[in-house]
Amino acid sequence: MLRFRIVVRLALVICIAGAACGQTSRPNRSPAKIEVPKVERAGVWQPTPGGTQVPLWPANVALTKPDTGDHPEATGNGSPLVGGKMWHWASYVTRPTMTIYRPKGRNTGTTMMVLPGGGFYAVATDLEGTEICDWVVQQGMTCVMLKYRTPQVWPKEDGKQQRLKVLLGLEDAQRAMGLLRQRASTYGIDPHKIGVIGFSAGAYLVANMSNTEERTYPLTDAADRQSPRPDFAVVAYTARMLDDSKGKNSLDLQPWVKISPNAPPTLIIHAMNDPTDNVRQGMAYALALNDVGVPVDMRLYANGGHAFGMRPTADPITREWPSQLKQWLQNLGLL
């Protein structure tokens, strides 16, 4: 176990959130990323001002632990810089939470749950979490940032990645959705206008939420009898969906990806030069949704790389996709 914990810790340092992997491997594309030293420290992540952090499960409910067991939660800063700034993560999360940010003015009743990326090693708390909530509340929506259980490394068989039978992050996201619907009147939200946005690994969890109502954990209380399926979904530079074994132009999905005609309207955002998660990931998912009649929109840009969040850079996608998202939400009658 000690050796395994060391391996996971090294993985966190080497390849956190997808944002540290492969970003400069494609020359003459997006501007080179500036590397900074990574620093990790023990401590429980705390919300930014205005956020209220809520445990997902009662303290007496035993939860499956992440790969690192009872390792104390830690926070750290990532590398390289994004938009000229450091980004931060939380990991070794054993007790997941949701942090609620309420709009200060007009309240549309719409809620957006944010599932940050992190490669299932960590949760990118600001770049793909609280910074997204800053924008969401400005649009008159309630924002809920999920700090889900990590790390949970996917196994490999014959050199090919395999999906875990139980995804702890998915369980946490489904639980959070149930709580939001059950407590809708308390939070001042519409239980039928709760959507999700996810980035990279978080986007994969969003796709899972969209296409199933099955839970892999025992029902705890009335919240778990609410539907865990979102009312709308936004998938940003998704991962782990494409089966490229048939060649680079294949648009087949991995056998573990299930598509439901009951999935909600979906917006997909991706950069063509993403070096971490090929743009065909999002394209394959979009076509599969379209084939079963699910409304799906795509916004593809030539440049942008991976893990850009909402931080503006020289790449147009980083400055334009928030307004594209706003218009899409307006078209759905959510704003």
C-alpha cells in the first residue's frame, strides 16, 4: 500500500488535471505554457468568499475511499500557468462536498453544478471550479461546485485503459443532484432547471450523469430517490469516450459508453488542437447523442489546447465560449 501511495503521489506531481500533460507537445499552435514549481500541502480545501460548503453524506455514512485510503486531504498549485496565473487543486478527498454560490441580484431559478477536471487524480478547484461559479452567478444562476472523491486511477489491461465499475466521482455527483432537488425550496432554485458543466474528467462524469439514472451506492435517504439526471449538460474537452482502435479517424465510442434518448440537451466545447483529449472525443459523443434524438450543439475552435477553463488567453475560444454558453442557455429558456 505504501508503494502504491507513492506512485499515486508521483502521478499527482507529474500529470495533474490533464493541464500539466502534453500542453507544449504541439509546436506552432497555442502559446507555450509557462511551467512553475508545484507545491502541495496537507489541508482541507476551503471555499472562496460567498461559498457555503455542504457535506454530501451524513458523517455516519461509510463511504468507499479513494485509492489512497485515509490519506489526509491536501491542496496544491498546478503547472503550467493558465492565462498567466497558477491554478490549484484538492486531492486525497475522502469526504466529498458541494459548495453553493447564490446570485446576488436577479435569480433565474436555474442552477449549474460544476464538475472540475483533474484526471481523476485531483479536483481543479479554481481553474475549472470557483472561477466558473464566478461567471455563473453573474448570469443570475445558482452555482454548485463539486469536490468529489479522488484519486481513483483507471486500470489498464493489455495496454488499454479500462473503465472502473464504480466511479466515486459519479456517485458524488448523483448524490449532489439529489440533494439539490430535495432542498430546492431551501436554496431558492427550480428543481427542474438544474444542469451540469464538466471539464475533462469532469466532463466524462457529466456524460455519465446524462445517460443513466442507475446508482451504484445504497440509497441513504429521500435525496437519493430524486432523479440524478441533469436538465441540461455542458461538456468541455471531454475524455475517455473515444475508441480509436480502428484508426485515427474513428468516431466509435468505447464499449463502456452508454447513450440514452433521455439525455438532456447538451453543449459540447472543444479545441481542435487539444493535445490531451482528441477533439474526436467530443465529436463522437455528439454524433451518438444526435443519433438517438438528443438536441446537441457543438462549438469547435482551431486553437485552445486543453484545460483553459474561463481564463482569457490569445486563443479566441477562451474569450468567446462563455458568451456562446450564455446564448445557448437563453435559447433553452434558462436565462
